[in-house]
Amino acid sequence: MIEVNELRKQFGKVTALDGLSFTAPEGKITGLLGPNGAGKTTCLRTIYGLLKADSGQALIDGVDASIEPLAARRKIGIFPDKFGLYERLTAREQVAYFASLHGMTRADASVAVQQVFERLDMLAIADRRATGFSQGQRMKVALAQAIVHRPQHLILDEPSRGLDVMSTRILRDLLRELRQQGTSILFSSHVMQEVAALCDQVVVVAKGKVVAQGTTEELCALTGETALEEAFVKIIGTDEGIAA
Amino acid sequence: MSVWSRFVSQHPTRIVFGKELRDAIRDKRSVMAAMSYAFFGPLLMAVAFFFMITQLTDPSDVEIDIKGAEHAPAFVDYLAQRGIVERSKPWPAGQHPITLTIDENWANHIAQAQQAPVTLTADFSSTKQRSDIRRIETALEGYSQQIAYIRLQMRGIDPRVISPIDVVKQDTATKGSRSALIMGSAMIFILMSVFFSGMNVAIDISAGERERNSLELLLSQPLTTQQMVLGKALAASCFAMAGGLLSVVLIPWVFRLLPLHEIGISVVITTADMCLMIAMLLPLALLATALQLFVSFRAKSFKEAQTYISFVLMLPMMVVFGVEFTNTKNPLLYYTPVTGQHQALLDIIKGEAIQWLPLVISSLVTLLLGWIILRFIGRMLASEKVVFGL
């Protein structure tokens, strides 16, 4: 389970996180939905300990990344916002690198890599170097990197940005399967359809605060709208009204 | 697998090192950059030395204009024996003519034991003709002294009375130490090779990693920034060392091809010497890499890093060239990084005894400095300001 309690973070005069709290339980897909600049990426970076919160804490199974960063990071798989691949390594070497960084032995890593490649149907590109990979193929490598060590928590930052229809489907199928296996999945997005299609619960974030929380249906009911998009606009819009 | 070897093979530093080394070896640009400096450096040096040697051993006569040669045939013969002859070709453009004018009353003056005026006209400030003018002056003095001795003897006086001081010149310059100047510049090549050869790799694994957008993900993995930096530094040091190794092997080979014996230089570099050189380049390779990583981890792109690194390269170059050309002799130089290795290399090449204690100390100081810089980079990367450029 990922727990975020009262996170606050200030960059100079800009308040990125303003008392953000939510939980992402096991076996659930939690969507962090918010407009650009709402503090989603800052929140995720704080969870895996790249940024230090001014106050509050983020716990992964009770481990605080600001205190024990390595222990916290061993529990998670990360699918980053921008996934830069090592162009001169093959897909297999690339994913094995991340598996071994997570402490897998060479033998264990090569078995795990083989399994994840089979699951993602990427054996055909396994031994090709990343130069010349299509966007979809790159996404698969990044995804394989994130799950090769079978983490209990998966964090995805804007996962479907720039993906084609096929890649998006593969991603969604995989996330549903991992949810089945009890993984707690947290992903940030500013795309409503994405969140509506996947998430068990939605956390709407604006200006570093949670402005609404619940299932898609609950959010629609809350605002009296039938579509999440309308509900989202209403929630954000109201918030802006209050702030101003 | 033993516990130790499992620990080593799974240690994050080793994992990062292995990955970076494999990545770098596949990068043709990095390999070319590392090897080309080590390869073309000695080659360039060989060409430069070749010209220097041919100039130094130039046995050709000094050709000058001699006016009034007909008045003093014996004198002109003497000059010719010393390689100073009458010029038949015109002077090349831009070169000042050197003219020796012999007075028409030469024979009379000599016969009456008077001073015979001889005028030497030349541009005495010309560096090109300095050695020519010097040769002429020496020949003139020699002839003058010869005449003086004859005159004294004719009057029954021991010629030694006019040279009260007998200067005995004992040349203690060994063949080895005479070659030091040439070797000095060769040693600079060897020294700098570790700074140049690992440079491309160092940029690629730091600023390049950031430019590719993979730095953030790597930092989010379960390894400390110290482990990551050390793994990367060792990989880049391997490249720096490969360049160092190549130039240590190539430079003695180049010396063997050059006709150095013609200028009285002998170079004997044994295999043991080469092994010692390689050993003392090791800590330097780590320091060079640490310095390069320090600046390029701060850069946002490959290009930016290249700009910074060229400044960093100036540093050791200035130090070494400064010491070499100002001929600074300070015992402290034996103990400090870069200069310590430089002095030890010079001692090896001159065939002098190696000062082991200073060498060990300077190696340790170099290692320590490299280590401190790497620790500092590790701390720097743990700071969100540096990582995200806030």
C-alpha cells in the first residue's frame, strides 16, 4: 500500500504540494488525475525519494523513502514520464540491468527477463539494440524494466502519453492483470478517458491539494454529471473559483 | 559461487560498472576518441622530433659574403676549414645578409703587428642566424688567438701569460640528461593521454545520461548515488587507462624509430619502466575521470559538458607545461598530483633513481583527491537542486 500523508513542498515561491493526502491500496488501480502543474510528478518523485517533502510523509508499505530510500525503492517499479533507453544496449540487456540493480542474481534476472518478454510479446525485439525502436517498442522496454523484479507497487507517470492505440491496450491489459495479482498501482494522468477506463479510484489533484476522491461513479454523482470529463472540469473549475 | 564473489557480482557498483563499460565499448565515437589521441600524439611527436634532429645535426657550411678576400688568403682558408665559406647564391628573401669585410691593408697590419680591422655586418638580433654568427665569431677569435700566440713566441714570451685562467670544461651532462628536454615533452603526452582518452565516456555517462532522460530513472533505483558514481567513474577510468597504456607502449617504440643517436641521445626504456609508468598512471586516470564527471554531471547536455571539460583539461596541461618550460625545481612538486607523476616519469626517462617515497605519497594523494571528488559528486546527485536543475 502506498500512503501519502499531508505532503507539503515548496519550490521557491511556488507551492507544488499543499497538504496532499491519499492512499493507493493493494489490488487497486489508483489514478492521480489533475491538470498540468497540479503537482502530480512532484508527488510521485517524493514517493520514491528523489525529492524531499518540506513536511508530511509518503510511505510504501510503511517505509519512508526520505529515511530509507533504498528499502522503499526495492518495493516499487517505476514507469517514468520520459523513458530514455540506452541506445547501444539490446532490450534484453537493458531490462536485465534494472533486474540486477534490484538485487537479482544473473541467473534469476535472465529467467525473469525471459518471462516478462514473453508476457509483453517482445521476444522478437529482445536482442536488438534500442536504436531504431518504435515508440511502442520503447514503451514495452520501459514497462518491462518497471515490472521485471515483480514489484508489489507500480508507479506510472503519464503512461499513455504519446502511445498508439495498440500500445495503450497492451498497457491497460497488463495493469489489469497486475491488479489481479494484488499489486498496488498508482498512476498519474491528465487524460480523463484513460482514468475512466482503468481506475478503481480517482484522486483529483489541483494546486497541490486533493480536491475530490472516489470511484468514477462517485465523482460523477458528486458533481451531478454523467461523464467523468464534465465532473473533472466542474471539480477543477470550482476549486479555481474558491482559490480566486 | 562463494559468498564474496556473489557479493561482488551483485554489488550495485559492479553492475553499473559492467553496464557502462559495455555501453561505452559499443560507442564507436568514444573508442575512436580514446584511441586517436593515444595514437596520433606519439605520431605527431615523431614528426616534430624528426625535423628537430635533422636541424640539429645539420653539418652544412655557413655561407656569407666575404669582401676583400683577396687581401687575406690564409685567413680565408682558415675560415673555410671552420666551415665558413664565400656565398655563391643570393640571400633568400627575408634573410639579412652576413658580410665580413677584410681591410685592404690586412697584410701590412699583420706584418707590423698592428690590429687588423675586420668588419662583421649582420643582424645580431636575428634568432635564425644566431648560431651562424656565433660560429663566425668563434672562428675569428680562434684566428686572432693563433696570431697572438705566434707573435708572443717570436718575442720569446710564453703565450700562457696572456691566458692567466685555464678554464677546463668538464661536461657532466650524461646522454640521458641531454635527452631530457625532448623526453620531457614526450612525457607530457603520456601524462595527458589519461585526461583525453576517458573524456568522451565521462561525458556520455553523465551529461549524456541526463540528456537521454535516463538519469532520473536510474537515481530512482535501489542503489546509492555513491555506488552509481563509483561504478561510472571506474568505467570511464578504464578508457582513460586504455589510452594511457597505448601511449606508454607507443612512445618508446617511436623513439626507437627516430635517429636519436645522431644528436647524442640514448633512450632505454625497459619493460619494467613501462610497467611502472602504467602503474603510476592508474591513480591519475581516476582523478582525471573524477574531475570530468564533476563538471559534466552539472551540465544539462553533451555539448555543454564538452565546453566545461575543455576548461578542465587546460588545468593539468598548464601545470605540466608550466613546470616543464619554467624549469621549476621544487621538491614539493614530487608530492602533488599530476606534477608528482610528471617528475617520476622524467626521472625514469633520464635514467635517474626513482624517489619511491614521494612517488607513493603523490599516488596516494592523487587517489585520495579523486575519491573525495567522487564522494562529493555522490552527495551532489543526492541533492534535488542538481538533479532537477532547480
